[in-house]
Amino acid sequence: MVSKGANAECAVYSNLKRATVTLADPSEYAKRNDPLWPLDMERLLVHELLHIPIRAFQPDEDEPERYGAMEQFIEVCASSLVSLSGYQRCGKNRESFRDKSMGKL
Ligand SMILES: [Zn+2]
């Protein structure tokens, strides 16, 4: 279960070389109905996984500008990776995929 208001979380245990990613239940996510962050479980998972290598450079949460910049960086990377993955899955229809996905990043 994720913390209240969170869509997903990642707990990193560097000394154990392990991490736990928790995603909100899709039904709970749907109840929030946030138009800015439509449900995309793949993007959420990639976002949380990107927190693992970036953790070594993560600013403290009491540095909101730097923390926010890190979150934006992770989100851009996650969206790009998911978009690229979709592009590669399209095979012959890559031109169509590119046309449809323009503006989603
Ligand atoms: Zn994040």
C-alpha cells in the first residue's frame, strides 16, 4: 500500500542492493481522477525504477526546488522511455506511432 496521496513509491535499500516499488491500486488511482496525471501504470513503474540509480544524487525533500527539478527530470525520462518502448513495439507502423504520440512528452 502506498502512502496517502501517493500514486507510487520506491524504497531503496542500498546496503542490500534491493528496492521495493509499490504502485497504487488502479481503482484507487481512478478515484483521484487527476486530469494532469492520467493513469499509466507503465510510466509510473518506470518513474519509480528511475529513482533507484538517481537516489545517490537525490536532494533532501526540504530542498523543494532541487527536489522538484529531480522529479521533473525523472518524469521526462520515464515518459520518453515509455514512448520509445511503444515506438519500438510498433514495428512497421512507426510513422503512425510518431504522428500519434507527438505532443505527449
Ligand atoms: Zn518520483
